[in-house]
Amino acid sequence: MSRVPKNRRQHLVARLLAENAVTSQSQLVELLAVEGVDATQATVSRDLEDLGAVRVRMPGVDGQLYAIAELPKDQVAPLDHLRRVLGEWVVDLGSSGNLVVVRTPPGSAHVVASALDRTSVDGVLGTVAGDDTVLVVASEDLGGSALADRIADLAGR
């Protein structure tokens, strides 16, 4: 078994939740192990929180299942999640007009973009993520500079 990068592990967790009736974190740890991924229950717990997983009742299933809303617009992340993601992944910020450019480590831009999309941050109209860069479109009334300051504050910078 091996440890895999957080983003790959979380992608696998989302797939496992979609393909299996997962009722507990320990079951998810076991499913990851079958896939050759070594993860602790604490790691799985953080992954579920980061992914916005919720426990839902399903007919014919004892207990509750973990599920992730299929549409990003249905996934609302708490502000604390956004602060943690921004604090962990934002390397640099810049702005121009009503645009904000957020730099991340390679392969991490989608994590930041998803967190911004799933959290109700006033002034964020949407994001576009590349490999290590997120383009954030700010509302005209707020503007890119003010939004960049807001993102920097949330990141603890």
C-alpha cells in the first residue's frame, strides 16, 4: 500500500462514495486499502469534510450513507473549510480589473477553485482552474483588487 497525494486520494474517495454504499469512515478506509491506498480514519474524516460529504438516509439501507452532491452548486462548504484550503494552497495573489489570479502549487488549482465555488464569498462570480493557477472573476461592484484582498485575508496572509 502507498500514500497518494491528497488531491488524488480525495478524487478516489469521491469515486468510491459514488460506487459503493459507504456507511462508515472505517468502511471507507477499507475500500481505500483495496485500491492500494493507505489512509487513516482521521485522514478520511478530513477528506469527507473537504469534499462536502453528507450523511443521507436511503431506502433499504440500514443507517446512513455518505454522499457528495453531484452538482457543485449544491455543495456548500463552510467558511472555515475555505480558510483552511486558502491557507494551505494559496502561494500568490494578483489582480487586474475585475479579475483575481491565484497561484497554487502544481496540481492544486482545482482544490482552491472548488472551495471558492462552493463557499458563498460575496463578489465571486466564478472560477476557472488550470494546473497551478485559478482565475477568479469578481463582480463589477467589488472589483478584482478588493476581492484579492478578501481572499488574502481568508488565507491569513
